[in-house]
Amino acid sequence: MTTVRVIGCGNPDAGDDAAGVAAVERARTRAGADRLLFVSHADVVRTILAHYLQLDLKTVRQLRIDHASLTALEINGTLADLLFLNYTTDPGSLS
């Protein structure tokens, strides 16, 4: 059985780009879950992506991340694989 926990990452307006990465690290240490779901603003998602994919934050800030979209990383130690970015469903497929 897979355990999923939802953890808020905060607001980028607080001015601390490292807060999202710190939240991920705390959750990975404490959660005891196979999978974690973070709900956050796009800039926090970009910061997390830049950190784990070892990309320049200035470049990552150009990535489009829509409202209510999903982005997934598989984190292995300090590195990660990007599984999908800015995934949204086609509203027409819901009918």
C-alpha cells in the first residue's frame, strides 16, 4: 500500500526561495511515505526543480507552470529525474 501525505510549501512572496527545498527535505526525512504530494505556487516548484535537477534558477524561472498543473520528480539522494512537468488534463476528456 502506498502512503501519500500532502504538505504545503509556503508562499514565494515570503522571499525565501530555499523554503520549498527545505520543506521537501524535511518531509523526506520525517514522512515515512513512499510518495509525497506538495501543493505550492509555481515559483516554489521552479526552485525545487532547479535544486534537484541542478539547473540554473534563472533558466528554470522561464518554465511555464500553469495553475493546478502537476509536476513530478523521482528523487534519489540529492539528484532527481523529472517524470513530468506542467501536466494538465484536457477538460474535454472529463465529459
